[in-house]
Amino acid sequence: MRALIVTCTLKPSPAESSSEVLGAQMSAFLTEQGVACESIRAVDHVILPGVQKDMGEGDEWPALRERVLSADILVFITPTWLGQHSSVAQRVLERLDAELSETDAEGRPILFDKVAVAGVLGNEDGAHHITAILFQALNDMGFTVPAQGSVYWNGEAMHTTDYKDLEETPKKVTASITTALTNAIHLARALSASRYPAP
């Protein structure tokens, strides 16, 4: 079982990032459960605009795409900006749109049998709205969403405390990580054992 964590912070490495902190926590849980886990900070890569698998010279998406395709579980994490997911998250979703026309040897969409989990952070409202957008888009592309498959944290509105600044992880966030990822692992194993039927 393999998982890929894609964090869509606007901050390039090595800047501290709340999305990276949540990603590390989710990675630790997955690893404890025997899932091989790797992470991508999307902003560190040249992901050209477009909706094709390869947008040409300089585009680093094709290599990232291969890592998405090799994973059983995709953990998609975004910060909240102006009540919306980040522009980096939107770019990744747009590039994943190319998979709508990709099928396997049996004619099944290539992302069938893969599971997606969402993580949303911010010191403003918007987590439920963003989660709905992410799940609709990822499900359209073929990912399956587990029960209670999102993890979010909202800080107090109009304040500057970020998730990475917390002295300890809130119990409800820890519980959400456990539930979302336990269900994701269960679902991924079930889909591996019994794949969606060919059309």
C-alpha cells in the first residue's frame, strides 16, 4: 500500500508551512499503519498551466503525475486563502483533469480504485466549502472518498495564529486524522481486492 501527500501551500521550501506540518502528521500515521508514504510540496515544482498530461518544455507535472498514479491513497492538503483553496491547489486539480480521458486496458478510468483524503487549514472560515470542492473534483476524476475523509483546522477569525504555531495538536484534529486515514486505508485495501467493474 502506497500513499502520496500533496501539499499545496503557497510557501516554497524551506519556509515553514502549516500544510507541511499537517502532512507530516498524516504521513506519520500512515507509516505506523504500514503504508509507504511520500510527500510533494507542489509549489517547489514547475507545474505549467493547462489540462494536458504534459504541457511541454519545462513542465515537471509528468514526473509528479507518475507518483500520483503509483499511489493507492492521495492526501490532498491546501491552506485557505480568501475563503478558497490555494491557487497551487487549483493548478494541481486542473492538471489532474487530464485523467478524465485516460483509461486502463479494460476501459476503466485510470484513477478508479484510488482513494482521496482532504486536509484544509486556515485562520479563516472556508474548510467545509473547500472540502466540498476538492471532493467533487477528485471524485469526478475517479478517486473514491472514504467516510469522514477530511481533516481540517480553522483558527480564530481575524487572528494570526497558524496551525504550525500551536503548542499541541487539538484532540479533534488528531481524532480526524485517525478516522480519515483508517477509513482510507480500509477502502484502498477493499478496492485493491475487488476493483470497480469495467464498463
